Amino acid sequence: MTIQAKPSSSISYDSTTYGTAPGLDIKEFQIIEDWNGRPASAWSVQRIGLLQSKIERYTYNIYHNNKYGKHNLSKLIPGHALIQFANETFGYDGWRMDVIDVEARECQPFTAVNNGENTNTSEVKYTVVAEAQVKVTLKDGTNTQCGGLGRITLSSRGECYNRSKKEAVGDALKKALLSFEKIILDYETKITNNYYVDGLYGSKKN
């Protein structure tokens, strides 16, 4: 038996009028469409689908190898592979990453004991935890933002800070590229439910 969801009521803003305060002309305001978490064109819908097919082919053997267990996909697929897939799918100039924020949150020093053959030595090491927020934008405006974490332990505090921030940015980028799948799934659900009142791609042509 097949159960079909009833389409939600159509809502339209066609008859809505807009006004401004005295001294302001509404024509001077530029309409800005935000494509965060929503495809901006048929191009991005098709390309994100292609990206997902590449990811699925790459991870098929990973998920069917029991030694990996049930881990988060972002922990299993290397960042360089995702970047390669993005370049192949969107084009080298078809997407970009912007670092919104990156900050080292913790720095914990501790003494590490090195047990040698004849002597025991100790040295101070540092564990730094960093957080980053990045935004990935496709050439048509489709974009997504995700956060990532980096955790590094080294004897050099400065190197710890640098590498933990780099790791946090890399982790955030991986999660952002992987999050495009959810964007498409949400998009398809909203189309089914007649969610969009401004057309599939707003003021843009389909």
C-alpha cells in the first residue's frame, strides 16, 4: 500500500504590499536572496547529486568493512578526497570556502614521562582544542555553514595552536561538503509539501 502525503495549503504573497518610513524610497533597496541551506538553481541540484554519487562510491567499501564499525562519515573519508570530488563536480572555480571564525578554546599543559632504556626523562607538552566555522558557497549562491573541531598534543605550544586551528578548519570543511546531502533531501521534501512560495529558485529562472 502506498501512502501519499497531502500537499499543504498554498500560501502566496503576490498581493502583499510593502512600505517604508518617510524619507525612504523602497526602490533604493536591493533585494538579497539568501541561499543558505537551499539550492539556488537546477545546476546546484544536479551537481550536488553528482557529488553524493562520488561520495557513495568511495565509502561503499568502507561501510561494508566491519573493522571500521559504525563511525561518522566525516571521520572516515579524508579531506583531500572530498576536496577532489568538489573540484571535479563543481569545477575549481565553481565553489569556495570562507573561514567565518577559528579560535583555540583550550590549552592544557601536562608533563609527559619518556621511559628510555637507561634513563627516565620528562617534558612539558600541550594539548590545544580549537573550533572553526566555515562557509562553503557554490557559484550560483547555494551555501552551507558548519563547525569543526581540532585537537593537537605537542611539545611546542605555538605549533599546537597552529595545527589545531588547521585541523578544525579541515574538519569543518569536510562536514560542510557532506552537509549538501541534507540540503537536497530537505529541498525535495519541501517541494513535495509545496513549501516554497517564491518558486523553486526565487527570482532566478529554473
